[in-house]
Amino acid sequence: MPVSIKPSLSGFFAGSNPAPPLHLGTRYDTAGNFLFEPGNTVVCHLAGGAASEAAVIDVREQM
């Protein structure tokens, strides 16, 4: 089944913009890995009971 795409989004399609992404080399590398940069934020789910959840809760309680 074909999917209808808004024309206003076409500039974001892979291959439609010959310029490199604006933050390539500062926020992420050519493989798509995030680089350390002040202000970078990664949002993800926390697994209940995991060490990562405990670390986030600890930091939040200290704020």
C-alpha cells in the first residue's frame, strides 16, 4: 500500500539534499554515532530495575 508523504517533508529525505547534515562531526559522526558535545540530549526508555534507572533516579534526587 503506497504511503502519502507531505511535500513539505521532501527536503528531509535521504538523497534529496546534497549538503551534509548541519551537525555532522559535532553532534554525530558519519556512522550516526552520537559525539560528546555540551547540550546533547538523548531520550530513551529506562528499564525498570536496571543500573541506568538507578543512576537517573539518583541524579534526579540530587537536583
